[in-house]
Amino acid sequence: MRKSWWKILAVVLLIYTFTAGFLIHIPHIGNLKETARNLFFHVPMWFGQITLLSISLVYSILYLRTPDLKYDIFAVCFAKTGILMGILGLVTGSIWATYTWGSPWSNDPKQIGVAIALLIYFAYLVLRNAVPDIDKRAKVSAVYNIFAYFIYIPLIMILPRMVESLHPGGKGVEGNPGLNGADLDANMQLVFLPAVIGWTLLGAWISTLNIRLELIRDKNLLNAE
């Protein structure tokens, strides 16, 4: 129970997010109306992705300092879950954009940046599969993962803020129905923070399950040899 408390917390917070997220009263901002409830799903997924990819980065650095293959497994498993969170974030964002901007894809700088960032991380997975030697694969993957992370951050957090963007935080365009942090009332804040923690913990949980499977698989391969 002591080791599983954070998993229980993840379940409780997500149940709370889904329940309160659909039932609480929210202010109608511009033409967002009830679609603003997607804030409890779309945005926390991106927070979760950033956290998971940051953990993956740390393990890649640790591997380069101490070539332990466990670090490589941890890095790739957290990266895979981060990619999954990114895909879910992109899908929920497209659904939200359909109702607020009139199209699931508006060639918004942040949408394009996110798509490029995901492709960079997909290339990370392809690169791993292309290198048969385990030690060489781990080293090359660690180096690539570090570069991918420091390309990813500007693509989704810096460059979109420097140009006109429909997303909040950018220079914006006239009539942009974006949702800023200042628009969150007390009710939304009570759901938003637990949602961020819940989705992040869920991503960590998925990653740890994947890590256990990878470690079992590697152990079986060693025994077979």
C-alpha cells in the first residue's frame, strides 16, 4: 500500500476530474461556452507530456554518465508515454478547435510545432529500431533524446509565442476565442490543478508498467542466451 499510494491518488484525481469537470459551473468566455471544459483534459495532457519527456531526458543524461542499460529502458519508456500523451493532447486539441475555431486544423503555429515535435520523437523510436547493437543503440538514443528535447521545448513553448497564434500566450489575432489563465474562476482552478497532477501520475504509472515489461523481456533474453 505504501508503494501504491500515488497510483491510488492518480485514480482518485482522475475520477474527480471527470466528475467535477463535467458537472461544475464554468463561465462562458467568448464562443468557448461548454467546450472550455476541455481545459481539464487537453491542457493537463500537455503538462503530463512535458513532465514525462523531462524525466526521459534525465535518464538519457544518466545513461551517458553511467552506461547502465536500465537507464536506457527508463528513458525510452517515459518517452513512449510522453508521445502517447502528446497524441492525445493533439486529438483533444483538434476536437476543441473544431468547435471554437471552425476547423480541427488551422495551421496554427502551435499546432504545427506540436506536429513537428511529435515527428521528431517518432524518429527517436525509429532510430532505436534501426540500431541492432544494444549498447550502441542506447548511446545513440540517449544523445538523440537530449537534442530532441531541446528542439521540442522551443517548438511548443517559445516559437508560437513569437508569432500570431490562435492559442493563448501567442501574439494572438483579433477575436481569438482563447482561454487564458486569468479566465479561470475559482471552480475551474479547483479542477484544473488536480487534473494536471492526475494525468501526470497516470502517465508515470503507464511508464512504470512498460518499464517492468521491458525488464522482464530483457531478463528472458539473457536467460535464453
